[in-house]
Amino acid sequence: MCAGMFMAILDVQVVATSLPTIRAALDMSEDQVSWIQTAYLIAEIVAIPLTGLLTRVLSMRWLFVTSVSIFTLASAGCAASGSYEALIAWRVLQGFAGGTLIPAVFTAVFLLFPLKHQTIATTLAGVLAVLAPTLGPVVGGWITDAYSWRWLFLINVAPGVAAALVGAATLPRDDADLASARTIDALGVALLAASLAALEIGLKEAPGRGWTSGVVLGLLATSLVCGAAFAGRMLRSRSPVVNLRAFASLRFTVACALSFVLGVGLFGSVYLMPFFLGFVRGHDALAIGKTMLVTGLAQLVAAPVAVMLEKRADPRALSAFGFALFGAGLAMSAFQTPETDFAGMLWPQVVRGLAIMFCLLPPTRLALGHLPPAEVPDASGLFNLMRNLGGAIGLALIDTVIFGRLPALATSLTTKLQAGDAATAAFVGIPPGLLNPAQAPPPGALAMLEPLVRRAAMTTAINEAWAVLAALTLAGLLCLVILALPRRRSQPSLR
């Protein structure tokens, strides 16, 4: 099951590194190429909360086998695509199947294992879930350079077939309830899909069109209205598509908030690093991937320590430690210069890598460890949905900060150079002595320096985005204050 989930998460990152290659091969426009990722992400985010419903209808065993089989088939279809339309159609199918694999694994942790083994199982699932985005750039870059973009999808076929066969042979043979499919609330499913799809598209369009544009406001309003209608319908239903009553638990609600915050920082950092290394440093996909491996290695080192402490310490204290450390690692990246490279990015990555498991294991326990088995599949879907929503919103905020602030920052740097500011000249990369502090540089000189100024402005904008991620992550600690407040003795304990 972890192998299937790993493929689904890795697929997003390996494809992202080769979008220019795919665009050239299929003769796509710039507007079309972004939909290769957006189509997958929309289908994935719709599928995640439906995992509980699909588990009840198919059983855990057949949901996994069906999903990983469809994902494998869709991967082969993507590899064989000869047109933009065919690729997008296969990506939608691939994304929907992949979206069910993530919460299915975390459901299995709490349904297949006794309490004493759940921490180790959660660690294995968590390590692979956050290692996949780290490995994605180097795997994608190597495959594209050594073979072709079609192998980005073909690498899923053999592991997918193996995972389906092993899952069919070894997972519990629970009875499916196919008859319940006739009573599925089709309108509820449609409202959920419309709400999440409109939100995903709105967040994608907001940085470019502006958050106050008619299209973006319309999409966000549609998402809000459909989401409210869906929630009201589910709370009144005796057989809800998604059981939202888990939010009545304070522990679950706080854990979902932490999952959202982790999504903002995790997705954001995985996006910002290749963005800086590609656009500022000019590295190719393979070099970017090698730099980003540090986070994954640090995470693997921290995993056994996190497992040991998670069995012995209060999950609130471990969560607070993890998010404080993760926020510090994000803040450390907010001081980059245009010359920052592997050495300058080493320690921020180490700090973040050491923190990730403490941000994942204890909140997962808080969210799912106390629920009855029948409620775990829906709750797992909602918990994982919050992380993906946090990632989507985080990416939209990052693009807004970078591209919204870039013109003003470039103007500010130019003004300081015109005033002969030596510190600014050093940051931009102008050799000492070339800029005379006592005399403003001629306009022609500034024009020649424009690429350096833009590169420095891009670095500053990226630093501001890192600072935003750090602030939001550290703000997540406020969620834990709620759980730290004294509770009535009649309420269940945290363990």
C-alpha cells in the first residue's frame, strides 16, 4: 500500500520537472501546459475525501487494488498519449485513482495494526509520503535526460502491477457492500466535486489574474456556496457521502488545522527550492534534485528518534517541537542571496528534514488514534485533504508574493543603485569599485545591469515568500494552545 501511495505522490513531482519537454513534444501552448498538473491535482483533491465512501462500498482491499490498477493503466495511457487532449484525460483518471491511495494507507495504519505497532506503521507511511516530493526532482530530471518524458509514466507500470497483486493476496478479505452504491447521494458528490474543483482552479488563477478579478472571485464564491451546501447536506444525512461529525472532536479539528499548516510549509518549501535553484541559480532538474536530497536524508535520520519519542511523550509537546523546528528551518531560508547554493541551503534543509516527522506522526495520532474503526476511513480522508488544501493555498500565496512584489523590489534596488548604495551593489553582484558611491551611474550602465537587478529582486521576493511560510507555520502553534487548555475530566485522555 505504501508503494502505491509513493508512486502517486512521486508522479506529481517527476512530471513537474519535465513540463517544458512534454510541451515541446506535444506542441502545447503555455496556457495548456499548466493543466497537465492542474488536471491531476483537481481529480486528486476530489478523490481524497471520497475515500471513506469508496472503502465502505468496495472494502479496503478492493479499493486499493482497484485504485492502484487504474492508476497503473492511466500511467500507461499518459505515456502513450499523442495529443494534449488525450494526456489531460488520462491525467484526470490518474489523479482520481492516486488521490484515494494516500488516505487509504493512513486508514490501514489504524485498522490493520494493534496500538503498539501503529507508530511504526505511521512512520513508514509518513516517511514515504514526504520523501516522494524530495526525490521527485532528481528522479524526473534523470529520467528526462537519460530516456524520454514518456518514461516518467512508464516507471509506474511494473510497481503498480506488483502492488495490485500483493494487495489482492494479502489485504484482509472484508466483504464489499456494492448494494450501498445505489443509495449514494449523487448531488452530495457533485457539490463536493464542484466546491473543491472551483477552489483549486481559483487558487491557480489568483496569482496571475489577481485575487479581486471577477473570474477568481466567481470561482471562490462558487467553492464557498457549494461547500456550504455540501456540509449542510452531509450533517442532515443519515448516510453521508463524507461523515463530517469527526469535527465535533476537538482533537481531530486541531489535528486537521496542523495538517493544513504542514501542507502550507511542506508543499511551499518543495516548490520554492527548485524555483530558486532554477530561475536564480540556473541549475537543471538533475542538479536541483541532488540539492534537495538533503531534506530526505535528514528526515530518514530523524525517523527512528521520532518513533521512539512518539511512544513515550505527549503528542502535543512533540507537535509543538516539530512545528517550531520546521518554522525555524523555513525562516533560515529567508536570508538567501543570489549566490546562495548547496552550502547555503544545507542547514535550513537539515533543520526542516529533522522536523517533518514530528509534524506528521503526533498530529496523525491526535486525528485518528482515538476514533472508532468505522469512522477512521472518512476521518483519514478529511485529515489528508486538509494537508493538500494547505498546499494549494500555500502555493497560491507564494506566487502572489513573488510575482506581486517583484516589480516593486526591482524598482527599489534600481533606486538604491542610482543613489550609490554599496550594500545593494554587493547584493546585486556588482564587482567592488565598479559603482562609485559619490556619483550616480549613467542610465546605460543600469540598463546593462538589468539582468542582475532582476535576479536580485527575484531572490528578495523568494526570501519574502519563505518568511510568509515561516510565519504561517509558527502560527500553527496557536492550535496547540487550545489543546493545552484544561479539559473537563469527563473527556477522553489524549492517548
